[in-house]
Amino acid sequence: YNFTRSSTANKKKIDNTPTSIAVESLKNLVSAVLDPLQDALESKITITSGYRSSELNKAIAGTADDSQHMKGEAVDFKVRGVSSAEVVKKIINLGLPYDQLIRYAPGRGGHIHVSYKQGGNRMAKLYGPEGKGYIKGTTGPEGERYTSLAEWKNKELNGLLLEKFNLGDNRK
């Protein structure tokens, strides 16, 4: 795994060398999540964003000031030949520990973000739909694309209403 490669760091000549504490956190992330996942999928994990120094994190638009990437606790990745929906399902089904598990829609990169802490993992699931924002409590739809949070909420509300009024497939 390459956790420090960054085109932004190269262009802006930013040192992206992890601290010794971040290296230990990255080792924990690998042993607890990435290695077991890669073994189960039998496919190579490609890191799209790993460790970020504070300076690099500031240079990347849209990153959180308290990003777990700066602590070596988070990684963004893709798996060749395996959909992001299948990957998150595998993480959940294997019972792998995580602090955050985020699946991003194709328009936002189509990658997966997973973070892991040595203790106190929240097991938080989120979906980053097309556009911006996050939907908590889910890693998103399978095989469906939403253009906005509103579209997602409308579909979820309609599903709840159909279930509540037992309309199901009996509608004509």
C-alpha cells in the first residue's frame, strides 16, 4: 500500500512524511481492516488518498480541518473489478472494525473512505451522494444513483409510506 503518494504534495512541494504516531496508526488500519479485506476480496486495494500532513490537508479543497487522514487513521481506496457497494457490503459482512465507512457516488470519485482508531470506533456508516453532503446511517443504494440529498430523502420517504400503508406492489 502507498499511503503517502500525492500529486498535490508533488506539485506544491509539500513534505508528506508521516509522524511515528501516524505510522503506528496506519499499521493498525492495515492489520485490522485493509489486509483482511484484501484477502477476502482476493483483489488488490488501490489507495487513492492515505496519510496527509497538516500542510497537505490544507492544500486540498474540501477536506476537514480535523481529518483522520492527518493522524494515519483513514484511507480512501478503490478495488479493481469490485463495485464500491460490494466492497462496503464485504466490510460489514466480515465484521471488520471501523470508525467511519463512507461510500461516495461516482460523481464524487466512486471511492470508499474507511477510518479506524485503536479504540472507540463509532462504526458510523455514511453515503456521499452526487453533489455534496452526507447521508448518515447507510452506505447508499445498490445500483442506483441519486443526484441530491432531496432525491434520496424523497425515495426513502416514499418507501416508508408504501410500507406503512401496505401499498407494496398491489398498486395499479
